[in-house]
Amino acid sequence: MGREFAVRLVREGEVLWIEVRDSGPGRPAVQHVGPGAQRGRGLLLVTALADEFEIREHTVGKSACAGFKLVQV
């Protein structure tokens, strides 16, 4: 509790980036949980659906960034 976070959407050329930044320590990691688990699948789903994914380190905290290629219809 008390941890700050921000969500930002940025278009870079043909990629839409969704960035979630928080001030907490540590580095997010994909978890492999059992079928009965009620949490722990978020990052696994994001990395499976995104065209690009990266963790960006900051002086305080980090950002998880998912990139989605924009398609013209």
C-alpha cells in the first residue's frame, strides 16, 4: 500500500505502447502457475499477446511495456 503507479499510452510509428510504471523494487517475471491458481497469470498473458515486451529500469521503480503493432483496415 502506498506505492505509486502510472499508466501511459504512446504511439511510436506503427506501434502502440502500453506502459505501466511503479515505484516498487524488484523486476516482474512471468510465473507458471497451476490451473487452480487465482493469480499470477497477468504477465504471461501480456507477453503472449503483445508483439513486443520489455522492462525498463528507472532510478526509482520500473516500467513494464507492451507494444502492439497497429494494423490498417
